Amino acid sequence: MKPVVWKFHIPLYAGPYQLSVPSECKVLSLQVQQELLALWCLVDEASPDEDRRVCVVHTGQAVPLGSCPKHLGTVQVTDGYVVHVFGEASF
């Protein structure tokens, strides 16, 4: 099967979140879209879904590297407000 680009929304608020994504999932980009974080991934639609943890961290906050060791992206939202998104190593 050919890879397809999918989009997943993540809240801007700090915290851990669970995303249900295909097991074959590669992060392409992280941006803000309509006041939400949007994570675009290249996926294999035929692969089974699995839950993966992402952690939204604001500048100055501790990064939970134990549960979210991989940096997925950093975005500037408004007026210099910056958020950083980390995910499981499997991203």
C-alpha cells in the first residue's frame, strides 16, 4: 500500500496525551492550525492502530524524557508563546 499523509490534533495545553495512530507512522511536521497543534504524519493505513503518548511542554517546564524521549517539534504560537512536543521513542 502507498503511504498517506494524515493529520492529528493535539491540545496546546501542557500535559501528556494519547494519540491513536497507525503503527507505521513517521512524523513530517508540527504546526499550529486553528488554535490547535497539528501533527502531520506519513502513515500506512493498512497497519494496525496503536496508542502513543505525546507530551506538550511549555518553555521553562520540565521535560518528561522517561515517557516522551523524542522531540517531535517546537512551534511559536502567538506573541512569542512557544510550545515543545515530545513523543514516545516509536514516533
